[in-house]
Amino acid sequence: MAEEVNIICTFCGSVCDDVQFDLEKFKGKKFCKLGSSKFSKKERIKAPMIDGKEVSYEEAIEKAAEILVNAKRPLLYGWASTVNEAIRLGVLLTEKVRGVYDQCASVCHAPGTLALIEEGVPGGSLGEIKNRADMVVFWGSNPMEAHPRHPVRYSVRAKGLLIKDRKDRKVVVVDVRKTKSANMADLFIQIKPGYDYPVLSALRAIIKGEEDAVPEEVGGVKKEQLKELAEMMKSAKYGAVLYGLGVTQSRGRDRNVENAIKLIQLLNRYTRWIIWPMRGHYNVVGAGEVPAWEAGYTYAIDFSRGYPRFSPGEFSANEILQRGDCDAALIIASDPAAHFPKVSVKHLKKIPVIQIDPFPNMTTLLSDVVIPSAVAGLEAEGTAYRMDGIPFRVKKIVDTEYWSDEKILELMLEKVNELQR
Amino acid sequence: MIEVEIISGRTLDQGATVEEKLTDEYFKAVNYCELSEEDFNALNLSEGDRVRVKTDFGEVVVYAVKNKDLKKGMAFIPMGPYANMVIDPNTDGTGMPQFKGIKGVVEKTEDKVLTVKELIEVI
Amino acid sequence: MLILKPKFDFEISVEAEITPALALATDEEISNYQVYYGKDKAKLSDLFEISREGDDAKLLLDGDFSKVKWIGARMDEGEIVVKGDIGDHCGAYMTGGKIVVEGNALDWIGAEMKGGEIEVNGNVRNYVGCAYWGNMTGMTGGKITVKGNAGNYIGEKMGGGEIEIMGDTGDFVGTEMKDGTIVIHGNCGFVGGDMKGGTIKIKGNFELVPGFRKVEDGFEGDVNAGGKGKVLQL
Amino acid sequence: MLHIKNGIVIDPKNGIDAEKMDIFVKNGKIVEESEVKGDVKVIDASNKLVVAGGFDMHAHIAGSKINVGREMRPEEMRTVRLVAGKFRASIGRVLLTSPAIGYEYAKMGYTSAFEAAQPPVGALHTHEELDAIPMIDKAALPVFGNWHFVLKYVAEKNWEKLRTFIAWAIERTKGFGVKVVNPGGVEAWMYGGNCKSLDDEVPGFGVTPREIITALIQETENLNLSHSVHLHCNNLGTPGNYETTIESMKLASKFSNDRRQVLHVTHVQFNAYSGSSWRDVGSGAAEIAKYVNSVDNITIDMGQPIFGHATAMTGDAPFQFTLHKLTGARWSNKDSEIEGGAGIVPIGYLPKNPIHALQWAIGLELGLLVDSDKVVLSTDYPNGGPFTEYPYIMAMLMSRKMREKELERVSPYVQKATGLAAIDREKTLFEVIQMTRSLPARVMGLDSKGHLGFGADADIAIYNFDPLTVDVTNDFETVYKVFKTSAYTIKGGEIIAMNGELVKEVWGRTFWVDATSKVEMEAIESDLDEMFSKYYSLERQNYGVEESWIKKPERLVMG
């Protein structure tokens, strides 16, 4: 008899928790393509390594501790694909070695955090979108490729309290290109790359009744079409703007999000609207929440003075690397060598790098110390926050010889304490 | 040679192979540039051809792919090491490099597409 | 006048919150003045060669200071001359005196400054005269002049004073600005955006965000903020 | 083992008012002298005040609200309190990081603080943050008043199911009691509305706040939970709302409990306004005090504003939006599954602002006019301001002279809109100790807290202050200063702080209440399955918090 267990998917920010996993066949029901690849067997980092030579966990961790303690300003980066218990130890470790804590959001949704600082975030949980949203706008987000089950479980086709059918809900996609998600929309609005900000300003002005201050065309969109969208938004009973990296990684970045939030604030004077980011990694929310309660900020945190300071233009990983402002790095649960611009990777190649990850990746190729770890949600348990902040305890369903991130960091913190004594 | 505005971003295949970066599947998932039909034809490309993508920030050789949904002048490269050779690394003080909406040029080339491992060597 | 020269190329950034007042301190105080070099606290003399010429309240920073942050922050009088480039936060919160940077400056120059004067001969990066994260008002007084180009967020949330950029600038010039004047001689990107008051004068091309109405001498807005800011052609 | 020698003890629960006596501690408990032998550490408490550790029964110290508050207010986080070394780095102006919360309470002689609003679906997050707060004992109150299960069972008048659901929910959230925030009003907010009176109908359910509150009191009493219903009233922050508050209190009139109140009404200052608009707004504190003093089944806490920075954060989502519109400040909102919502808005209380001064005066009126066995001292941290200013409130309550001095710097509007200036009453030190120690412990139903009798937890604060010689009405500055930092804070028998300096980091317990043995879970099984599959975005099997996930849980079984 094959044993089936419930698992919580640890790939994307949707954190689907309705998957039944067959341990014998090593296959899950209800997975999307991303989930089934996450929970499939693939090549692992075989053993801890120092300079390419296999060593014990203890030796690798000791070496890592030495690197961190000897650095003037180490960068500890990643965290989005591990659990809160590990992240918390990571924050403590960064504080101990007086380094810089940064996490994957800084190349993902951190501009949303900056917008939160400016305007707050009027949001809601995914269940509320499912239950109430009669209009959903995907702005610069492409769930069909980045969060494949989001439309079914939470947003487009999800049914709930007030929404009984797909027809009860209007779906709009705003993007600079016709994505796969645009195909499922009732309305697709294509804007010129880099013109989210003015389009949002125009929508606000129209909704406010000041359309004479809006030119005939904004960001490649005709005023008539903007008026149509504004009218749709105003007449929705409960709407949700779900924005993605199309907004945060292009011209305007945080100011785009800030402007969208101002639009939502305005709309709430007429009806109910919420806005929420389509967060990428399964626990990138935790990678910001944990440091926020431990150290006051979500990312780009410098501990060099023994207390936390925040400055994205100085302490985010890419600024640090491009300025050559760190002399060692610990990379955990992420792959900056693949996901950072060339000039940032260049500095990473120059300094000692410690990597903690289950899988070999491009960062492995430039790391001096490599420490393989267990896969959270499969081989290790712990807490993770879904994109809407709802906490889950992801599960351990198979045994492994690999150490969990938590165990690795616990020992590393211990070693650092010893070395500093 | 044509002028384009480059967008990088997630694709399903990129996501499905992201934990297997040193495999051929990942290589295939991220080593191409989508162009509009018009631009694709203007460069006299056929499937399997390579293009050199150049911006103020770097250049990279990738496979050319035709995408009927793209407007003329737009180019899409899946997020990853190839896109990152040409995107704008400047964060403008926000910490976030500009991964989307970078002006560049695309031309046909006979040069080969570097593997992931070769790519990191040349950085 | 106190003269500082970097002793070596700094591997990582240095934080040295020094003002012209330091020039009036004793040699020992100057030498032992605490600065930060990564996790290590350092003495000023560990990182810089220190010499004096005369005894006026003036600092001469001779060399590459692009990795040195917070120079002139909170200064209230005296003068600082930087012979090379300068790092972030130069002249932040300053209330008086003068800073001349002969090279380029990084981010946050003159952030939240209330008075005094800053001149940069080269380029500056972002957040010129801006408000720090979470704060409501940027610079409220004084003047910042940049001969070269500037980055994004120039004079955001500005509450007074003047910024003049001789070259080009990036996006979000005077966004959420409340008062004061910004003058741009070159081209720039997005201008305005929830501007409440103050004046922006631009000589080159610019992209005014929706929310402004044409008035006699230029544009007024942003209507989204119920603003009466002015954007004028120089 | 500890021997606290020659201290001047005030212990209201045990009727001790400034008596010189010795206290003995063993295994984290207060014991008789005969039990303490051998290696005993002696603390000389001569001429010092010895009291139980402070107990903050209503503060927002953990969970998504305060954390979003931190995230949206970096300007709050730039105050450095402690550089990392033997202890964690600790920062924050009014909003504090988790380590800072524990440290600041400890430095002030407080040893327990309860999180007053736990969003049920976010319970695990709340517990993670509670687990990150060192030094103190903790607990959290899950929020019930807009939860669809509650609305449904009240509509059906199915009390067995409601009772069972309460037990289920408290167990799943590892919560402590029944918190109710703007009952019905937050559900109405999902449609852009609110419930401003007790008889406004909740859209989609046909029930009223009156029915929700009454039913929740009834079933909380039937379960005889440690703590009563803990109510944040409807119509908060609105002129004229004191009438809604009194009306809500009257809903408790048919219930009683020998041990404790049957209704705790929280941060009443925000619900004690008379008048019909912000132009003629005044104080309704006297009327509320009159009512509370006339009954024996209601307690309140003050919700005292402190002049300076604060952050409004409540489960009262429609109120937070109103506040945003009123002030134009940043606004965060969170609609939360089918459970309710929350909002966050930064705020500052300015002495010269007539409304802020009014709020300040009303808080004090409540503290002065309500009997000391019915009103707990609170700022509703961080809504009214920092908990670190409790000593200010203590001193103000005890000194008319200090109040007169403070009145000089606030808006004169206070003179005409409140009765504060005319109040002669000065609370005694005994009463203030009662309001900060024994009463909150009683309100929460924790026998081992808030006093120094045998068997009590050895949570003790010692202050450099001789109550027999200091004149609290005239030496208010001394009083304020002394209560800011304890001479000793002892937690579970260990010295954790001395003279405002931390000595040792300890980790307190998290209390939670288990009433599941008093109900048959079968009653709601199929409802749970149905509601989860239809309306939640997560699986029922993945909902809730297991005890093993909490650092130091302490289960209180309701017999």
C-alpha cells in the first residue's frame, strides 16, 4: 500500500497546502509544473566541501565561521527559500558578526516594502479575494507562469462566499507584453515599458473626477481605455490589484507600487479595494518578517555598528556588491550568481563565499565553502509565510542524511561564539 | 541589427528547472531571446539561429525565438544568467537593478551560446 | 584648516561623521576621533593622514573619499572642500556652512538639510535633498548646486530651499514636493507626481506625469494631491 | 533561592499595604521562610518598595500588526536602545523590536505582557513573535467578533456549537481567551460599511453586535474560561460613543462569575467621547465610571494616550480607514479570510491639539474615577503610546499637583470638555500597584500572578523608593523616575535586571487555555469541514498551532 500524505508546497508564494503526496511513487496530486519539479528527485550537492574537497559538516561549518568572523563586513544573503527558524538564526548570526543581512526580496518585491513605508499597504488575504473579489487586476504579474495554481485556488476561477462562478468576476491584465496570463483576462491593457507610474496617476485623476488633467494618451494607452478601466474599478464591489515584478523591476520601481497604493486608497472612498504583491519564493515573506521583529527592518540591514540600520541604496546585496563593499559572503537558499547582474557577480567571484543549499547551482561554482542542506517541506520542517502572510508549518515527510538549514546555522552560530570569545 | 526594449522575467520552464541550474534543461529554459515576428523576420532568422543582444551594460549570445504575441521592438529573455549579462545593474538607490525595460540592439550572429559554466567564467 | 588624506584604498566603506568643527579640536582629539570601518571601530588616524594649515574651521579632504560616508552631516558652520569624490549622506541634516565637492557625489547629498550650501562640480547620484525613509519632509532650506548630472528622486518631499542641477537628471524630480525651488538645466525623466507646492523650472525635455493643468506660464498640479505646485519652462 | 530582606511590601491581593517584611523565593515561587535553606542569595531591600512584577494585560506586542507597523515605520526603528554584546541589539522609539519589548518591560519591573489581538489564521506568526520576546511571560487573545462561525452560530442561536467553536478556536490558536473587536463592524467593512450601533445588522448574517456580544459572554461563561470576554466596543473613536460603550456594558448585566468580571472593556478612553461631532466632542468618562463603579461584573483598562509618537493598530479595520481619511497618514489594512480584519495608521499625540489633549484627559479621568479594583492601567500599546511611560500614568494618578502642572501645557479645550481639572482624587500607591499588578492578574484569571503570597510566581519588582517616607503627591518627579527603572526585576526567581541594566536573559512561558474537555467536538466537525472547504484558502488540517512549536508553552486546562 502506497502511503499518501498531505504536504505543503515549498516552491512559490502560493504555498498550496492541498497536495497529497505518494511517498512510494514520489509523486503528488494537484501539483502544478513548478510544484512537481520541486518535489522530484534531482541532483544534490553530495557533501560539504572546502575548495572543492569533500569534508565533514563540522569542518565546513567551522571554516565558514572563521570566514565570517575574520571578515570586516560580510554579506549574508538569500533566505527566501528556507524556513523562519533558519532565518531567525541567520539574523542572529548577522548581528553577531556585524555583517549585512539581505534577502531575495531586494531583487524581487522589496520596492513594495519601500512603498509600504511611504503609504502603507491596504491588503487582504487570498481567502478574501477568493470569497469576495468581483474584480481582479493583475498588474505586471503573470500568474500562469509564476504562480500557476493561483488563478484556480485564489483569484481567477476560485469560488467562495460571494463569488459563485467565473462569470461573477472580472479579470483584467495590465502588462507591457501579452503574457500567458493575458489570455485568461476579460480585458488586457498593454502599456509602454516603464510607464506604469503615469498610467496610475492618470487613473487616479480620472477616478477623482479630474480627467481634464489627463492627456489623450498615457503610456501608450488611450484615455478612453483608461476611463473604461477607472469606471470598472469604481463600480466593483470588492476589487484586488495583484502586482508583480513588471512593476517592481522596471522604471519607477517602488514609486510605481506607491502610486498603485494611492489609487487603492482613493478607491476605498467609493468601494472596497485591496492591493497585494504576488510574492515569488515560498517563504520570501518570512525572510522579511523575521528580521522585522528581530531587528526592525525587512532587508538591506547593516549591523556593522552593533545595531541594525536600514538603507536599500547602501545595504542591499546589489549595492554592496557593485560598490565592492563586502569582503565575504554567506549565500543561503538562493543563487545570486544566476540572478544578479554581471557586475554584482564579479565582486562575488573576488571574495570568499560560503554557500548553504540543497542543490548545486551557479553560486556553487564560485563558492569556497559549500554546505549541502535538507529540502524544507520535504526533508525538514519549519514555518513559512504564504504571499499573504498566512503562516504554515511546512512538513518533513522523508528522512535524510542532510542537515537542515536550522541545524547548520545553529552550529555556525555556536562556532562564531566560540571564535569571538 | 534592430533596436529593442528588453524585458526579463519568469517562465514556467525556467521555474521548473531553477533548482537544476547545471542541467541541460535549465540551459534550454533560459538561453534564448524572444522577438516579435516582424523583428525576427527582419533579421532574417530561422529557428535555431543565434543572436547577439547588446546593451550599454553588456552583451550575450542566445538563441532566437519567434513570439507572435510580442510587439515589434520588444525582446524577452527569461530571467537568469543570460538576461543578467545585459540588464541594467543600476539600482538608482533602491537596491533593485533594472531587470525590465532596457534599451538594446539585437543582431544575428554565428557565435556559439556559452554554457552556464562558461558564462560564469567570462564574468 | 584640517587636511585629511586616505592612507590606503579602503576595502569597504568608512563612516566618518566629521564636520569643520573637528578642525578646532586638539591634535589628540582629532587623531583619536572615532570612525567606523566595517565592524571595526577605527581612529581617524588609522585611516587618514592628518595635517593642519592654519586654525580656521575648514576641512580639506584630499583624495578619493567615495567610500567615505556622512562627511559634513549635521554641520552648522565652517567649510569642507573635497578634492575628489565623496560617498553617501554628505551634508545630510546640515544647517549651515558650505561644502564643495570637486568630484562626484553618491546618494543622499544634503538629505533633510535645513541651511547652508553644497556645491558639486561633478555628478551626483540619487536622493538629492530628500527625506530619509519614513520621514515626511526633505530639505527645508539652503542650496544645493550640481554642475554635472543627477540621478533619481531629486528634491523629493522637499519643503524649502533650492536645488539647481546644470546637467540632466533621472526620474521623480520634485515628487511629493511641498515648497522650495528645483532648477534643472538639462533634460529629465518623470517630473511632479503628487506635488503639493513649490516650483520646478526645467530647460530641457521632461515627462510631466498626469495630474497637471496648463496655466499661463507653465503647469500646475498635482490634482491627485490637491496640489498647487508649479512646473515651468526655464 | 532568594531572600529579599527588609523590603517595604505592597501586595494588594493579600491586603499588605507598605509593611516591612521579608520575601523568600525557591524554584521560581514565593515560599515560606522555612523552605529556604543553604545557598541563599540575600537582597537587601531596606527602604525599598517590594511589589509583584508588573502585568500588562493589554498590549500589541506580537504578530502581523506590530510587525507591519515596524515595516512601514523605519523612522520608529532609528532609536538605539542597546548595542549588541552580552544581549541582543535593541532598537525602537515607540514600536520596538521583539528583544527590545522584553528588555524594556524587564527594566521597568514588568514581568508579564499579553498580546491583545491575535488574528486566528495568523496565530502561528503571533506565537513566533511571542517566542522572540525574552524576559517576560506571555499569552495572546484570538479575535472572535467577526468570525463567520460566530456570526453563523449566533444567527442560528446554536449555543452548543458556539461554545464548542470557542473551545476549538482557542485550542487551535493556542490562545488565552475571547477577544472581540468591533463585533460585526469589521464584516460590514468588507462591504465598505461599519456597525456603529449595537443594533446595526451585519450584512449577510442578519445578526447585530448586541447579539454577538451577549452570545459570546454567555458561552465564555458557560465554559468558565480563565478570562472573560475582552471587548473593544463598536463605534470606537467617534464623538458620542460613550453611550454605545455603556450600552455594551449593560449586556453583561445578567451574567456573573465569583472569580472575576464577566466582561472586560478595553482601552475605554477611545470609547468615552460625548458630543455629536469633533466640534463639540467632550468627555463621557464620568458617566462610564459611574456605570462601572455601580456594577461588580465589569472591568476596564484605560488606553491612556501619551503625548508624542504612537501607532494606531487594531482589528477595527473600518476605524483605521476613518483615521487615515482624517489624518491623511499612511494606512495599512488586512482583510483576513472569514475571520475579520485589521488596520494600521501612524499617529502622534500633540498637547496643543484639542482632540489629542481631550483624549489624554479622558484616559486620566477614567483612571481616577473608576474604582481601583476595576480599572487597569494601559496605553493600549502602541495605540496610545509606549508602555515605557506607564510610570508617567502612575505618577499622574497619584499627584494632583503633577496633573495641574501638565494641564498648563495642554490645549485649554480640556478645561471645558472634560472634568479632569476638577478631580481632586489622588490614587494611593497601594491602588496604583493594584491597577498594575493584582487587578490585571485577576482580570486574566491567573492566581499565580500579580501578588507575593506563598505559591505565587516569583516575579518581583523592587524600586528605590521608600513608600513610608516619599510623598507621592509632591514628589511626583521621584515617583516617575523610580518606576521607570526597577532596582531589581526578578522573573521566576532570577534577577534579570538591576537599576535599569539587564543582568540575565531569560525566556518566559506562553500561557494558553484548553477548554476542549468541556465540549463535544463532534458538534461542529462537519461545519468545520464545510466552511474550510468552501471559504478558507487553506486546508483545515493545516490550520492552527501545535504546542510543540512553542518555546515554553503552559497549558491551563479549564476544569
